[in-house]
Amino acid sequence: MKIILASQSPRRREILTLMDIPFEVIESHVQEVPPVGATPEELVMALAEQKARAVFEQHPNDCVIGADTVVDLDGRVLGKPHTPERAKEYLHLLQGRSHIVYTGICVLTPAGDPLDKAGSYGVQGPASLFVDHLEGNYFNIIGMPAPTLYEMLLNARVIDQQHRVL
């Protein structure tokens, strides 16, 4: 079994590399469909699953990891800006304000059990100068909660405690 990351995110690749877990990257290229009326938590979980399922359909004998991250600013969800103008707008909105970062992850294995740079900035880069406080797991903020993913891979019997793929 291989572990496949359904994402081109350099931060998610970096996190799996830091975890010393062997993996390959296959971008999902899925047209994301946000569930109507979803909370930010429901949104990231649904989009993470959509990405994972798109790759899992082509690799049903492997473990596929999908992830999605958004920023919630007072009820407004900020995803990737896609344009310089939108990035400027997001950064202006976020300047000097607290916000919540949500990351959903989905791990699909041959058994089929799903386990369950938004806001225009990366806290690990130059924007770190403007972030004076974090609550929660740092790796969640930059793209994928490493401790949660590690437990999910162990529980799904994809890796052992020495990080070997089973």
C-alpha cells in the first residue's frame, strides 16, 4: 500500500516529510462543491473528502489523504484568494484581528473508512511577523494537523509506530 497526498500544498508535503512518512503526491483536480449552508468545520471536512475520493477512485488499493483549510473571520469564510486583488482584500480584513483557521482531513484506505493558504497568508512565512498569538496545533494552521493525522494513520493500520507503511 502507498500513501498518497491528494494535494500540491508545499506545507502539507513538508508536514508529511517531517513526520518521516513515505508518500507520493497526486493532485485531485476535483471541482470543489461546497455543501450548502455548511459551517466552516463541515466545509473543510467535506472538501477534504471530495479531494481524497477523487484520487482514491483511481487508487483504491492505497491510502489517500485529502485536506482543506479555510479562515473564519467573524462568520465570513476566506479560502484561497486566487487573485492579487482578493489577497489584498483578505489581508486588509485580517489586519490586527483574531480569526479561526479550520483544517479538515480525510484518510481513505482500501477498507473505505473516511476519518475525519486560506485567508491569503501563511503563518510560517513573512506573515508570522503579524501573528502574535496562536491557539491550537501549529501544523493545523499551516495545512494539516500532524498529531491527528499520525493517529488516524496508526488507527487505520496504514503505518506502524516506526512510521513504516504496512
